[in-house]
Amino acid sequence: MMIANMDMVPVRGGSGNAFTAQNNQERVFIKKNANPMLTSIYLEGITPRVLWTKRTAEGDMLSAQPWINGHTLIPEEMGDTQINQILSHLHKSKKLVDSYKKLGSHSVSPETLLKNIINGSDVLKTNHFLSSVVAEMFEEIPPLSEEEVTVVHGDVNHNNWLVDDDTHRIYLVDWDTVFLSDPMVDMAYILSHYIRPVNWNRWLTYSGYQPRKNVMAKVIWYGKLSFLRQISDYFAQGKMREVNQEILGLRKLCEL
């Protein structure tokens, strides 16, 4: 793919929408049709800076960011306190919430999140254990007031965290899944997938939450939601080993 004398090479795993290219002797990462809020998110210091945006003759919008010489985090690195700081900053930004609402976005309730996952996955309806978890979750849907609504990333698995190997700074990347909802969508994924339960209170406190009973109940509920989503996604991709790993994680969470 060529634009403005740049030879854009697809990035492996970028689903055809991510490229790398040389721009004025600088290597850049280019995303096609990235989230329109990407610049606002960069200004919050959460993701690498946006160098420029350009519209192609085909009508696609390209956004360029510096190429980071680094690596995506592995599960064992997910306890880094920078992750707490980044998520806390994201979830406390009223400016981002207002910007998303101006784009016509509305908050997504926990019930809607659960229904969307169930409607897109037969395995969650036919597997006895999974369907029983779903039934219990419909009975225990947590409250969500408008004052609690924040911008959530929506997919904070370790592959979407990028660390600069030179500066050791961590960035949250791939913002295609962003929406307005309960910040526990992100927090509970991290806790349920990467942080030992014995450390949850400390992790939440460092992130600015009081680990009261209602907060912990939300962690469990949204943690279950995160496992159900991953199970559904992996099952659709035919990744049965990963499906079984997620089911095992869900079982352990249900035992807490």
C-alpha cells in the first residue's frame, strides 16, 4: 500500500488495518480507520502520540504514531504499577467522557454487555456450567449510575499493553473496543486474569478504589463477564486449548 511516497507494510496480526512505514527517515506505525478519539486519548498520555492523520483517496483515515521499539507485555508483567496508573487516569477523565458523548456515544449497561455476549455465542447457552453462570449473573446484575460511567478500553489483555524497551514506559494500545460503561469492565479483567486474589485489595486501593463489599461484588461479576467474552471469542476462533484455560479460570473465580 502506498501513500504520499510511503511504502506501507502490513503489521503481522493487525487484521489488515495496521501498517509500518518510513516517514522522513522515521519509522512510524499507521492504523487505518482508528478510533476517532485517538488524538484525545494520546493527549491524556495513555497511548503513543499521534503524529498526523491523512485521508486516502478511497476515503479511509490513516493515523500515524511513532514506532515503539519494545514488546507487548507477557502475563507475568501485568502487575506493573504503571497499569494501575494508566487505567486510573483513563477512568477519571471526564474530558474523554464528554468527548465520547459529543460523538453520539451512550453508556452501555452491564445487562446489555452480558446480553451481547450471550447473543453472539451458542456455547454459552448450551454448555451446562457456562449457562448456569450466565443465569446467576442475570440475577446479580450490578447497579451503574450515570455518575459512575467512564470511558473503558474494553480489551485490556496483555497483548494490548506495549512497553518501550528504551524508556520502560508502558502504553495502552488498540482502541477499537472503546465504549462508555463501568470502569470495572477493565479493572476486573486485569484482576481476574493476572492478579492473585490475595493482592486484589492492595491493587484496588492503589488504583483509587476502596475495596468495600459492593466494589468486590462488581469485581467478581465483571470478572465473570471477562471470562465469558474470552471463551466466546476463543470458541469462535476454534482455539479450544484457550477455551479450556478460560473455563478453568472462570471456575476458580466462581469458587471465591
